[in-house]
Amino acid sequence: MDSVTEKIYGELRHLARSFMRKERRNHTLTPTELFHEAYFRVQPRLSAAAGQGSDIRAMFAIAMRRVLIDYARKRNRRNGIMPRTYTDPDQCVNSTYLDPDRLALERIAMLEEVFDEFSRQYPEHAKIVTLKIYDQLSIDKIADTVGLSQATVMRRWTLAKAILMREIQKRDRG
């Protein structure tokens, strides 16, 4: 492990535990395994990110979220819950075929897609959203982290919520 990660190792383990608390009770992935899997994904970009002053916590939060999504997709495919291709629930003949876990996973995948598009268009706003939602930082701590005033962070947070909600509602309507 590099020196940057060693300094915030406890915080990152805490972040992994908070992610796992939101998962199902019988999850086979432990917080430590989640952290280590995220570390292997982030590690190639870690030294460059530390040099640029990027927030390592945000990188790990995104990586952990993606690890959990990939883990759920593999589990659902392995258990036959989710086919490899997308199936529209309205096209299913047998309504009992619909599994709430699969529908939740499709919703998460849609939210991930919306956030990825948003982060390409508004990278500074996306960083604020990541720090607010995944790191659960307050507005004043986010302002300190990104080097902006609290008012600017609040304006960008409000704009980001509005844009994300609009895009989610568009996709929900079809």
C-alpha cells in the first residue's frame, strides 16, 4: 500500500463498512474485501491523483460503488436472476419472473449511467455530489476539500440535484 492510502486507511475502511451496511444482510463480500478490491482498481491511478491533489476518498467511493454493482451483476447472472441482455419487465409473459433484486439492480445501473453522463458534462459538480452522497461530508467540509466557498458549493449541489433529478425522471418516463 502506498503512503497516501496508508494515511487515510482507517477512513477508507469506515467508508467500506458504511457501503456494506446498505447491502443485503447475507452478503458474502466483507468490508475489508470491498476495500481491497477497490484498492486494486484505483491503485494504477493513485500516484497521479495524489500528485494532482485529487480527493482519494472520492476515487475510492466511486470504485467501491462500482465493485458492489459488478458483484451484484455477477451474482444475479450466476443465479439466473438477470440475463446477460436487458429484458423489459413489460415484455415478460410470466410476471413472477420479475425479481425485485434484478429490478433494483437495473435501477442502480440506470442511476450509474445518468451519473456518468453528468460527470462528463459537469466534473466539478460531480465531485461535490460524490463527496456529499458517498463520503457523506457536510457542505463546509466539502468546501474545504474542493477549495471553494460554502455558498458556491451549495449552489453547485443544488444545480447538480436538479439536473440529476431531471435526467432520472426523463429515463423513468421512457
